Amino acid sequence: MLSLSEILTKAYRYTKNHRSLWFFGFFLTGWGVMNFVRRVDLNADHLDVYYRYILDHILNNPLELIISVIGLVLIIALASFVGALARASIIFAAEQLEHDQAVNFRSALKHATKSVWQVFLAGLFTNAVIVFFFAWLALPLWLVFRNGFEYRGFILILGALLIFIPIIVVLSLVNIFACCYIVIYRLKVVQAFKSAFDLLAIFWQQVIALSVTLFVVYFFLFFLSAALFGFIGVLAYLPIILVKSLSLHWFAAIILALIIILSFALLLVNAILNVFTNFAWTIFFLDIVKAKYIKDAKPVGQHAGG
């Protein structure tokens, strides 16, 4: 089996040499659920205020509510579909590169359309299960806080986190492998999840090692880039102050342009890291599937290219 350094080196080389695939990275992110959880407010008084406000608004504007819900669902579905398309494209690209085959943006996207719906359904199922467990754990916490048992509530929060975080991690890892099975071996969603669970159960130690490594690499490079761009922004802001007295209009335009440029630069770094991470996971997947195949001495499914 490949070592962690070999996997990271390959992922770095593939990412560096195939810049046309960086575009997919803008749609690859796994932190949407975590951002949702982080923004949830369990304060009973606040929830009561929100609930009354929302209820009054619904009663007074039922048509607006229906339109808003439909619009929100469509936006989430579209974003999820594009994300599934990007994920399938990177998985296919990594598989092709591992077999020394040429790949570009167009070929990766074209092949991804063959499995995008299955990948979309796999992601939808994973997120639905995560939201279910979150609601299952959050509702009792809200009731505890609502009745004024704050000390017990904080203890329950710790217990809930001990349950919820491992669930998120395991489901996310299973979803990664399931998507690889779908794209590379053309398995159906149910069979892909079964195979992914089996793979995780066998190679869980290697999976944890790679997860921790990628976590450290991702956040170190992302926050280092954020700090660097922030420092550049501060340095650029100083001379801008000098021209402030000349024209307020030009000053505001320069500040806005600077913010846009730095924001895009940070988004680009995030996109590149997303592509690198997905390359690493696909390379790792192919390696452990090969190891399992040798161990079991039986095929895992039909290859995507044949």
C-alpha cells in the first residue's frame, strides 16, 4: 500500500499539473452542515422570539412562505447537484491519472454526467441522515434549556457532541468511498454504501491517519493563506488612506476592489485545497480497494473504463 507521503505527493502533483480542474474546487465543500450546526441558537428566549415572528409572518404571508420554501429547496438542490458533478469529475480525473491516462476539464465533466445523479443521491442521503441525528439530539437540548436547566443542558451538549461528531465523521467518510464506488465501479447507491462501510471497517486505521493529515494540511494552508492575504490587505490599506482626502468616491471604489480581489484569492486557495483533498481521497481509495482485492482475490466491480 502507498504511504501517506506518497498519496499526498501524487495529489499535489495532479493538482499542480491540472489547473483546469481547479474550477471544480469552487463547488467542493464539506462544511455546509458544520456551518449550519454552528449557527444554531439554543437560547430558549431567542427561539421563542424567532418562533413567534416566523409564525406571525407565515399567518400573514402564506404565499410568500410557499414561494420562499420552494426557492430555497431549488437553490439547495441546484448547489448540491453542481457539487455532485464536481465531485464525480475529480474522482474520474484521479482514476484516469492513476492509470496514466490523459484528462482535462472537458473529459472529466463529460464522464461525470454519467454518474452525477447517483453521486447526488448519495450526498442527499448522507446529509439527510446527518440532519436527522442533529434534530434528534438538538430537540431534547432545546427542551432542557427552555425549562431553565442550563447546567444539565451544558452537560447534555457535551454528550451530544460526543455522539454527533463521530456520526458526521463516519458518514462523511462512507460518503467519500461510496461516491468513488459509484463513479469508478458504477455501483448503485445502496451497494456503494454497503461496500464503503466494509472498506471503512477494514482500513479504519489508515482512514483515520489520512483524515487527520488532510485536516491539518487543509486548515494550516487555508488559515496561513487567510493571514497572508489579511496582512497584504493591511499593507495595501495604508497607502489607500493617503488618497482618501483626494476623492471619497475613488477611495470607496479602491477599498471595494481590494476586498473583492482578496476574497477571490482566498476562494481560489480553498478551491485548490478542495481539489487536492479529493485527489488524495480517490488515490487512497484506489489503493485500499486494490489491497482488498488482492486479499479477497475477487473483483469489486466493473471498471469505469471497461
